[in-house]
Amino acid sequence: MIPNLNYGNLKDSYLFYNIAQKTKAYLQKNPDKRLLRLGIGDVSQPLCPAVIEALKKGVEDQANIETFNGYMPECGAPFLRQAIADHYAKRGTGLETDEVFVSSGASDELGDILDLFGRGKTVLIPEPAYPAYVDANIMAGNKIVHLASGRENGFLPEPPADGGIDVIYLCSPNNPTGAVYNRVQLEKWVEYANSTQAVILFDAAYEAFIEEDIPHSIFEIPGARTCAIEICSLSKTAGFTGTRCGYTIVPKTLERGGMNLNAMWVRNRTTKTNGISYILQRGAAAVFTDEGQKQIHETLAIYKRNAKVIMKALDEAGAWYTGGKNAPYIWAMCPGGMDSWEFFDRLLNEIQVVATPGAGFGECGKQYIRFTTFGNPADTEEAAARLKKIFY
Ligand code: PLP
């Protein structure tokens, strides 16, 4: 038996391992120091009360014969699919409930969805990129076309001049750069995908951070229903990183090669999953109630204040950066043309701040560093005050 040899083409994932090793070594040498962590993209605030209540109620339901649920429908509980469709409708985007698929998170879906396209496809990945896009496509044996971006285009690359692309990953608001596509820019991508018959995988994991008049969903763009799939998550929206729930939108109007991708995804899910836990889906549905929305936005406001604190420090230091507005990441140019790992070491050794080196997100990230705004506010204030001393 020969296994999937594409796994041999994966590069070792040094990024978070190296960060962990370096911080561990630093603390061993300096046990009296406290690190301020603006590195990892995990949340610090707990689930909101409305979700907790709904989860408890879900557990109670499972304790009684009248309300007990066995297997849930593979594509999602009708009450949650409806709640998500209603949420889109409030933003002016009409969806049918069976275009909404409940998932256990965006990461799972970003890789699993490749089943729809078959092997050996050509996939466009704008970079810097969330590393899972690249690795999932290497595992699938796809050909990756890297589309570099940089300061000159605000880390928001436009579609390439040529076709020949089957699948396009777009992430807006972006991890790691915090850059966000506006309507006109997204229109160009939709036009490109429709005219070349490519399919956009739109990662909207950070849409809840948008405050300005910028699309939250690719389906706000005319024409997207014939060229896009949207993958979303409650991880950052509602603190579900350790609870796990997300959703994927596959329009019924999306067809390629005479096949309907919505029908194909139904077939895929009903074959490969037995659905998401009833209890979790009850918790997730609470996010979309008025009370849930109010409460999650109170938590998001904490992260947004963190963003303002970091941005103010970087502004005062004269640093160049993207993100922070409408996004929970801030992507700053390292001072003095420094390499991102070198700057990471300086931040760690001189001011005890942990960030994420841009090199981990692709070649064009080599001179940048990512700060997250998901930390606790007191540490973020302290880190920002120290950052001013090191950016010049
Ligand atoms: N997409 C992007 C761009 C992310 O940054 C993340 C998590 O950091 C995910 C997807 C994964 O989200 P989930 O926790 O739902 O798997």
C-alpha cells in the first residue's frame, strides 16, 4: 500500500512550535519575568450568558425522554439553519435554509470542502495566508498558485490577469494582515470567478469585527451566488474556539461541469458526518438571538478596545501597519527592515511581548509581525506601552 505521498510535500509547521520553544527557553532563563502574549489567535473572554443558558437547556433536553434527541440531521438542526439564514436576511442577504450547512468549525470545512473539486486542481492562495489553506491543498495534491501581496496594495491583491484557476481562497477580514476588501474590490473577484468558472472559497471567520460599510459576506456582491462558497465560524465571533461550531453557505445556484455543488455537499455531509451535537447547536442558536447578539458585541468591544490601544502605540511610534479596524489582527512592518524572527526575538528579550512572525504566513510576510487583539485588556495596555519603546 502506498499512502498519500503528498504528505511528504508538507513543510514542517515551525511557526507556533518555534514560538512555544522560544518563549519556554526565555522563561527558563528568566523565571521572574512575565510574558505579555499578543501572539496566538485564540480568544481570552468566555462564552456569553445567553449561550451558556442555551447550552444548559440543551443538556436538560437530553436528560428527558420527551425532549431527548438522537442523531441530528447531518447538514444541521433546522432551528440553527433557520437562525443563520435569518441573520443573513437581517443584513439584506437572502438565503434558503438548505443553503446553510452547520459545521464544527471553519478549519474542518476549509479542507473538507476540497472534496467537491476532485484532485489535482489549481488553487489560488493570496498571501500572506492562514497556513491551513496551503497545507490542506498540499495534502489534496493540488497545484498552488501563490498570489503575493504587500504594502503597495495594502495587502489586498486583485485577481490575476490570466485564468486557469479552479479555486480561489479569499479571507476578509484577513488573518494575518487584518486587511478588509471593500465592495468594489470584491466585485472584481466575483467577476473574475464567474468569467473564468473558478469557485471562490470566502473565509468570513472575522466578519463580526466589521464596523464600517464593508461587506460581511461575499453574497452581498451581485453574481456571488454563481461562483462562491462562504465558510464562517463562531470561534472568534462568539468565543467558540474550544466549544466548536461554524457554518458553510453553498448556494443552490452554484453549478460547475453540469453538477450542482449544493446537492453535492448534501451528499458529502450525509456520507461523511453524523451532524453536530444537539447541545452545541442549541448554544450556537443563542448567538443569533437579540440578546446573544447584544452580548457577543459587548465582548467584541473588549477586543476592539485592545485594537485601539495597540494602534495608538504604533501610531505614536510611527510604525506602518494594516488591520486593527474591522479586524482583530494588526500587521506591522518590522522596524529598520528587520526580519520577522529577528524582531520576534527582540520583542521577547527586550520587552517580554510575544507576537507572531509574519514569515509564518508566506514569503511576503517576512518583514512583518502580527499582533492579536484577543488578549486580556490589562496585558494589552502594558504591551502597547512597551511597544512604543521598540518601534522607531
Ligand atoms: N479561518 C481563519 C482565517 C482563521 O484565522 C481561523 C482560526 O484562527 C479559522 C478559519 C478556523 O476557525 P475554527 O476555529 O472555526 O476552526
